[in-house]
Amino acid sequence: MRLHHRFHRPVSRCVLLAMAAWGAAGASGEPVRPNVLFIVADDLGWGDVGWHDGPARTPVMDRLVREGVELDRHYVQPVCTPTRTALLTGRYPGRFGPHTIAPSNNRALPPGTVTMADAFRSLGYATAQTGKWHLGSRPEWGPTAYGFDHSYGSLTGAADPWTHSYRAGPFEKTWHRDGRRLDEQGNATELVTREAEKTIRSAAEAGRSRQPWFLYVAYHAVHVPVDTPEAFKRLYDGTRFDDDPVRHDSRLRMLAMVSQLDDAVGRLVTALDDTGQRADTLVVFTSDNGGITAVENHYVSDVPDSPLNSVNAPLHGQKNTLWEGGVRVCAFAHWPGRLTPRVCSAVVHAADWFPTLAGLTGWTPPHDLHWDGEDRWGAIAGTHPAPARRQPVCIVHRSGRAVIGERWKLILRTKAPSAPQLYDLDADPFETTDVADAHPEVVEGLVAIAATDATHDAPSLPDDLKGLGID
């Protein structure tokens, strides 16, 4: 299982040859304003995909990685709602309250929060979201309240791939278009892809004078319930994943769903090609967190449980942990003619994308948005020398905090207090050896950063959410 890392593989000269001249501006000095197709998978395991030598058949994404920039150290939050909060706001999720550091049906963002979609729309972009929202499960908390012209999919954190149902209760049915409930037949991944394809193709109808667009495609795949059309399962005919038929079926469903996700990405790229928009479109792909190795299906669904599900190896840990397997995810950026194929080993976090795309497009915030993220375009595009982060990445979780720099990673357990753990990710990317005792000065510095970061988190729910009883 290959793992790109500076300890294992030196950065090649292609870093120096990347098209850094584009930076955050075009050749004329004017801001570059491409279309942006931002794709987020759900619970995708590091060790599942083809470009990490995993067993899933992912030829489309494998090619996009080869032709684009593989973001080898792309970090996110350990679970769904927090990553989506960071992505759209450029801020760490704890800034909005304790409910945003865990999966939640509650409203994540206060009314009036400036999002990435707001920024794009102020620049004249058309904005659309399709798929999973998970930042508030009431219609009035949906995407169109936060900068999106149009939205489609589910408001909750998961949806059965066939019935589109969530868990039993008030949010069981949230499949919608622009906030209005919608009942329709079809597989969720196929429907979300069809909507995104339609958005891309419609955008080209006005010809070269068309309006630029920002399309946020948040797939439910490969979150539980894990299932997919039979055609994707047949890709693995003749392969046995486990002697136990239940475990074999579980792993088959997962890998088939990864292949379906790959096919979906391929359909979106084909839509760009067919409409002549490929060269004008930056494609970003990430997952919201790492994979989960085994999971029960607690949703309104006939899909079986998944006792043999995703693999994050050789990374340690899984979804809902602060280990690398929970927070370091499969990711890449692709922009023909603008991004030279390479592996980016610099630390990038979900919260970086808002300031990064703001810098690329020339958007200036109307006031201080208190971004935690940083403009990382120089690191992604290969500007030499790539600018260093001003601060390590800070990740909050109900169990504690992680502070992640280019070399060192600190894990602090607050739920079950224990001594700080320190890992040298250059020498030990799989977090096998705690070296805190050998580097007390590093531990002291990172503990101080974590403590300062914690002071910026909101300690309680916003007043208007108190008493609603929404988890």
C-alpha cells in the first residue's frame, strides 16, 4: 500500500516546474475565476481506492490523480458535520458551538454566516449544491439559506441509497429540491450525479459568455447504508473477500459503492468535456473523514449491516478518531493546463479551501471572517518555495484535540485524560511510537497552541437553539 510522504519519497523536481505563474492571478494579473466543481465523498477509506493500491476499481479518479495534484496530506475533521462546517466557512467547527463538533441535525451556522457559496455568488457565480447537506435538517436551515441558488438531495447526515430515508423520527424524510420535500424513485448516488450533470450542461448553454459557476457535490457514498446497483457489484465477480458470506457481501457492497462513486465522478468530467468547460474548471475531490471498518445500519432501510466495511491501512485509526485514519483523507485537485501533475505533501485542511479559493478568484471579505484556514494555493500549485503555514492545523473532537504540523502531531485526550501523545510524522507516518518523552519542548509548544485554539470555541449552543431538543 503506497503512501506518499516526504519520509518515503522526496519531492520531485516537478514541484519546481509547476505552473506557479498562475498563482492567485492569471497572466494578465487579473484574478482567475474558473468554474469550481467541489466533490465530497462520505466516509471514504484511505486504503480502499486504486491510487493508494486499494482493491476498489477507481480508474477515473486514478487518472485524475495522475494528471492532477494529489493532496497527500489533506486533513479534515473526524466526522461529517464538522468537516462540512470548516469547508464552507473557513473556520474550525468549534467556533459555532459544541453541537458542531459532532454529527448533528441541529443548525450548524448562525443566520448570516458568510460561506464560500456567498463569496462565489457575490462575484457573479451561479451556485448550486447537490447531495448531502448535514448542516441543519430543517428546510429553513438548508443550502439556499447559505449562499446557494439551488439545492437538491437530503438535509440529513445519511440517506438510504434506495428509499432516501434517514433514521426514524422527525427527519426521516428530507429529500428535497430547494427546500421543498420531494419523493422520487432511484438510487441516491445516481440521482445526485444526474442533478450535477444537468447543472454542468445547463451552464454551457449560453456559450462562451456564460456565467461562471460553483457546484458543490456532496455524495452520500460510501456512508452506511452501504449498497449500490448490481452492475457495480459485477465488477468484482470471481473475487472472494472473506470466507464468511456475510462479511464477503459487506466488503463487496463497499467496494462496489466506491466504484459507483468513481463512475459518478467520471460522468461529471464527461459533462465538462462534452460542453467544452474542462479547461475552465477546477475540480477538487476530498472525503469528509476517513472510513469506518465495521458499522451497523440504524437507518430506515432494508440494506444489511456492514461488518467488513472500509480500510484505512496503512494509516492508523478510522472515522471518529483523531488518528491519521480518521482525519487524513483521499484528496486531489485537477485543472488542465493550470495544475501540473505532482504530489503535494504540504499540510492542507478543509478550512483552507475558502481562503484559498478567495485568493484565487480575488474575492475580498466584507469584514474580518476570523478564518482559521489559510490560503494554500501556493502549496497546491507548487509555487517555489511553497509558503509555510502560519499555524499548525488544530482539530477538535469530543474525545480531545489534535495539533498537526508538517512534522509533529500532538494528540490530547480530554474525555479520558491522559498524558499528551506526540508523533513524528516524518519518521513515523503510521503513528506507531509516541515520542512525547523524548521531545518535551515540542509537546509544551503544541499544548500551548491547543490551549489557545480552545479559547476561540463557543462553549454552548446559540440561545435560539436551546430547548429545541435536536441532536
